[in-house]
Amino acid sequence: MANVKFTPTTPHFFQPLLPGFQHHLTIPLLFFKHYLKSEINCERAVLRSHGRTWSVRIRDRRFEDGWGDFAKDHDLNVGDFLMFGYGGNLVFDAVVFDTSACQRQYPPSATKPKCQNKSSTKESTERLIGKRDKKRASSSVSHGSPHFVAALSPDSLKRFILNIPRMFARSNGLVGRCCDTVVIDEQQRSWIVSLQHKESDDQVYLGCGWRDICIRNDLDEMDRVLLELIGDGITPVFKLHKVASDSDGKRLQNHPNSNAGCSRSVVYF
């Protein structure tokens, strides 16, 4: 009988934790070659677990910067066993098994983020992304991925939702989808935010989870934000940029008659 190969709908890999795991975790070679090699130009990955996300750096087949926080928040130990499900766009769903080979159960508050003051948050950010990446992340003028600019209205802040322009949603395959997205801000903090679709008027919007982003980024009425779609796979990934001034916002706008539905780098309203 001929050998039959099966391709999993959601690829997974497993890794036991060995001494030294606190500093990094190695991705299996075959998994890396088959699923990640073509995406490795995007250095940062997102690990998801229990409704939280951790931003980590991939370097030489290893989860590194940011991995230590993930390990500490999950109280990992030598002998524990981890399973990672991969849905694309460098987003991994993590499950922890202990030495009994059973999935570890965490209390609801066990992996919640700890409060940080502004100085420690700044130090953590610079350590994770470096000064050069931080400068690049804060730029709000040049973006090669699909993106749109939105002014935050009183209604959107009251309801804690963000409407996505219809043309942008249609052009990027977001209409009709109800799923989780990942939103990464300029400090490389990441949140899981629900993508919803209102069938009555085809309005697509970001819902549950957007509130935390507004609060943690001090967003207020009529602030302008740019959302860049940097991953449009099973789990869409947005990068959030705060537009510093009206002049920046005007510079990002396109003429109403521009070829808005075809270009992959235009701004939609």
C-alpha cells in the first residue's frame, strides 16, 4: 500500500522544556522549513493563551525576546510539555501540559498582565524592539501594507467599537467574517480583538477588546489612528499607529478619485 501523507488543517508542533528553556524555545527544524521559512522576514510572532497575547522575537528558529515573559507568566518548569497550534501570520496558540501529561489549568487571573509604571514600560519596550524598531514603529507616514485612517468619534468611544471603512473591508476580504484578530500597538503590546460583521448594512467593525486598546493608548475623542493590515490569514493582524497631527492625517489621505480598490497601499475612509 502506498504511503499517504496528510496535511493538518491547523499545523502543530510539540516541545518538552529542557534546562535553559527560560531564555528561548527552539522551533523544530522540519516545522520551521515547511511553515515558517517564507515568513521569517517578519521577525516578531504572537503567542496566544487564555485570552492574552505575548509578542516574541523569532531568531535562528528560536522564540527569544519576550519568551521569558511568557514562560514566567505560565510558571513553566523543566519537564513541562508545550503544544503550539499555528494558524498563519506568525500567530501561535499555546497549550501547556505538566509532568502528569495532563493539560495545566490556570486560574482566571493567573496570566493577567501585571501593572507597570511608565518607566518600566518604556524600558521593557526598548528591550523588546530596540531603538531602531521603535522609531520605525512610530512612523505614521510610509506604510506598504493595506491601511486606513480613522478619527475616533464620541459614539465609537462610548460603545468601544471601531468601524472599518466598507471599501477597505471589501477589498481585503473582511466582509462576512466573525473571528479574532490581533492588534499590535506602537509599543509592541498586543491584544485579541473580535472582528464583527453587521449584516444589515455590511458594516465590519472591531469590537470586544478594542476598549482595552483605547484605554492603554490614551485614545480620546477625535484622535486619529492608522490601522495597517500586516497579516490577512486565518487570524488577521493589524498594526496600530497613532497619527500625531492633522497635518500627518492630511498627508496620508488620497484623492477621492484615486484607484482605491486596487492599490495595496492606499488609505480608505
